[in-house]
Amino acid sequence: MQNQGLIHLPSPYPVPETVERLESLLRQKGLTVFCRIDHSGEAEKAGLKMRPTQVIIFGSPKSGTPLMIASPSLAIDLPLKALIWEDAGGKTWVSYNSSEYLQERHQISGELLKNIAGIEPLLKGLVQTGTAKVS
């Protein structure tokens, strides 16, 4: 499913395992994991209940900086983010902004788009059972 630039991929793994697999895969690919935001964990600390929901913020200054130089507004969307969340039925999803959406939103060239377009096959591989090798 895709809406307003968001891609939603079903994950065969629960949220915590999907998050761990993603962080490991990103590091294997030489990307920096800048932080993990545990929305549901923080909600629990505030006495609220929320289904498992975490955001991973990641990227590569070498790839992202030329994009932000060409289109400074892109800094609002970089580094890249992946939302890992559980729906009401207990299914885990990985959601992210499509590179085409970011290209249109910030008017970046197709040549520069290549700097971030590789994340889509990486995330698709992550959620395909057995295709994402994680150590």
C-alpha cells in the first residue's frame, strides 16, 4: 500500500526483531544509525498504552549532504527514517517515504535521487523472509 508518499511493507517479524534486523543491516551497509525513537516505550513511561512503534533515523552524510546542498529543504526529511509499527491486528509494518515522493517534494534531480534510492530495495529485502542476512 502507498499513500501520500508513504510505502508500507509487511514484516514477518515482530517489531523488536524487525528493528534489530534493520539496525544490523544498515550498519552492515555502512550507513549510520543516528538514533532509535521508541514511541511506545516513552508512552508507557507516561502511563499510556500504545502498540509497539519505533522509528530508526539513519543515513550517510556522504550521500545526503549533496542532496541538502542542492535542495536545503530536504534537510527536514534527512536523515532517512523507517517507522516500524504494529497494527491493531498484531501485524508488523515497515513504513518510509518513497524516494520519488522526496524527489517531487524537494525538486531534486534524478541524478541526485540515486543517493537515497537504494534504501527501498534494502527495506524490501529486510522484510522478505530469509532474504535479509543479519549477523
